[in-house]
Amino acid sequence: MYIAYWIVAGLLALFYVYAGTLKVIRSRDQLRPMMSWVDRMPVPVVMTLGTVEILGAIGLILPPLTGIALPLAAATASSFVLLQGGAIAVHLTGEDRRIALNVGLTTTAAVTTWLATRL
């Protein structure tokens, strides 16, 4: 279970570091081609979301790596499930109905949550 956690959580953390960094450092015009929903959100909200994603990625990796506060990894992973639930809602209420990536991320975060409870 330990190896499975590191594989799944590591991939999830890499994705969120990448996506979060894009949201923090790029302008709305640069994000629009890959994230059409950014036009419906204020820029500070998009940047805050990016920061939360980066901090969440750290929360998936740091507790198991240090052995300190292991329940935080499960809490972080379950928070990503909730985050993706909100993302799916945003996509479905707008013109962009592509949610396959969000469903995959929700599933991956749910598996990570389950694996984190087994650490």
C-alpha cells in the first residue's frame, strides 16, 4: 500500500503543482486556451485556487515523507475530491462541458484518500 500511495499521490501532486503554478504565474489571456472557465472568475480567485492546489500538493507529499501528522495526507486528498466536485459544477454550469479530466482527478484523489488511510 505504501508504494501504491507514493505512485498515485506523486502523480496527483505533480499535476496539481503544474496546474497551480500555471494559475499563479500566467495571465487570464494565457490561461484561456486551456481553461475557458477563467473568464467567469475574477483573477484573484484563479490565483488563490492555484495557491491552494500547490499547498495541497505539498500536503499530499510532506506528511508521509516526514512521518508527521499522517492524517493530513488523507484530509488533503479528500479536499481534492471536494475541489474537483466544485470544478465539475463550474464546467457544467458554463459553456465548457468537458469534465473527463475532472472525473479522473476526482477518482484519483478518492483512491489517494483511501490509500492514505492505510499508511
